[in-house]
Amino acid sequence: MATKNNDIKDNPGFALGPENYKLMAIGFGIIILGFILMIGGKSNDPNVFNPGIFSFRRITLAPLVLLAGFIFEIYAIMKKSR
């Protein structure tokens, strides 16, 4: 008689460990920070152009922070639990 692999039946908990979920929460915070950095730059008068929408923070920094957050999320999911 062959032995059954009961690892899945013995541990029916979450797919990832608690450390993974903590890292995913940190990554989610980084992504939210990236979106917050993009906020602003609107003009009160639609006939007046506001060059503030092309600031370094909105064009360069925020997308890099978002990219770092998404890469960190991939790392958090792929990290092996102990």
C-alpha cells in the first residue's frame, strides 16, 4: 500500500506564511505612497495651464516608487515561508 502525502490535509491554513502577509502589507503601503505622490497639480481655472503637473515628483519619483512597490509585492509572494 502506497503512503499518502497528508501535508495538505494536516495543514489546511493559509497559502502563505505570516511573514509573507506582513511583507505584502508593507508593499501595499509603498504602492499607496506612490499614488499619493501623484496627487495634485490641478488648476482651479480650466482656462489656465498649471505646469505643476509636470513636476519631478509626479513624473519621475511616483512611478519609480510604484514600480518598487510592485516588485516588493512579487518578492513578498515568492519568498519561501519557514
